[in-house]
Amino acid sequence: MNEILFSIIIPTFNRSELIVNTLLSTLNQRYDVLEVIVVDDGGNDNTEQVVSSLSNTKIRYFKKKNGERGAARNFGLKKANGNYVTFLDSDDLLYPNYLSEAIRFIKEKNAPDFFYQGYNIINKKGEKILVVNKLRSIPRLDLIVEGNFLACQGVFIKREIALRNLFNEDYSLSGSEDYELWLRLSNRFDLIQNPVVTSALVEHEDRSVININPNNLIKRKKLMLSYLQLNEEFKTVWKKYRRIIKSNAYSYISLHLALSNYKLLSFKYLFLSVWINPTFIFKRRFLAIVKNQF
């Protein structure tokens, strides 16, 4: 147990100015049996030189043709040697307890297949915006169908399970490929929570979920619904939860359209969300959408 190897997989695209701090955070771990796999997804900046300048044998750098995040994570996964894999975006940070908490939790819970740890959402100055750790362990899909509360960092999966359950590589799904996978995994494995905060998602103006193209956003959320509906293993779950999942997808669209000042289009998807699942009016997201409408 003391020699469990972790593979930290980092897809990146033209973020050489951000990835340095991300990489330094992966190397500043109290538990250091790890490998860091950087997958340069067809970028044209100096990421390779930045990675090389760190001169650390724990970091392995690969470059591939651009295929977006799902394809880059799968590429890194197939290069990984770890007992567990975990994913990190190239603009986010791990705290020094990220892996030491994971190893403690793995021992405590008898090597779970799929678990997640708490995280902070912070701004560029390092100021805390939100703490995401007051959830609960989930018996399969009971909570995650209502929305994606997971960031990629903080999620740990046994490598052999991850290899059998890859990210969807459809380019147009990018931005929802992680949630689509978490739903599929949660259909097969209990999602166990370690509430200790061990990482940070950094909000900044270049973050892809902030800069949205409305047509692309609508397309990818509908595409996610289509993939879930057609997935053979997910069909029974889809029949049970389809209203909740569809309502959540449409409310996600509505919220991000409202935040980007597409008010009329936002209202359309808010209406659809409530029409599909009337209980949505009691959710915090409903209030957030209404607030941003006015």
C-alpha cells in the first residue's frame, strides 16, 4: 500500500505561462510516488521548453495532434503506469496534501475504485471564492444526475477501470466530456467522498467555461444527452433519470447564457428546464438564473 503509484495526467493547449505553477504544485507533494504526464494537445507555444526547464524525471512530456481534452486525457491515460490516475487542467493547482490525503483515504476505504476529494475555487490572486467539500458519498447516481459538482482534479480512478471507461473523444462534446464520463462511471461504481480540500480550481478570464459560444454550448449539452440516451449500459438509468438530467442540462445552458448576457435565449432554456422538471424552481440554480435575467 505504501508504494501505490499515482499518475497525474495534464492535458494542455497553449498555456505555457500558466502550466509552470500547475507543474510545481504536482511536484510539491508530501507523498511523492508519482508520475506527471503532460499531453500537449497540438499547441504552438513554448510549452515543451517550459516543461523541460523544470528538469524533473517525474514529468513525462508528449505532444499530439489537437483533439481536445477528452482525447488528450485518453492519450495520457494510455501512457500511464500508476495504480490510480487523476486528472488536472493546466491552469489549476494541487495542494501539498493532494496525494498524501489520497493514500490515507485509499487505506481507510480499502482501495475504492472511484473517489473524489474536496477542492477550492479561487481567483487569480489566490482568494477563495467557494469551497466544494460539503457533499456526500454517492450510492451510484442519486446526486450527480442533478449536476456536475466535480472538477477533474480531485477525482481518482483505478487505472484498469479508467482504461475500460475512456473519455468520449467527440470534439464537439468538449467541455461536457468529463460530466458524461462521471455519469457513466457512477452508473457502475459508488462515488466515495473524501471531504478534505486538497486542490484549487482557478477562475480567470481565459477559462473555457467563462468564454462561451452560445451555439457551441447548446450543441455540446444536447450532444451529451444524446450520447447518454444511446449508451447501452445507461439505458435503464436514462429511463429513470432522464427528466432530471435533461432539466439540469438545459438549466446549465440557461445560466451560462444569462451570465453572458444572452437573456432571451437564456429564458427559453430556463422555460424548458422547468417544463421538463417543475421541481427545478426549488433549486439554487433557478434563483441564480432569475437573478442574472434581471
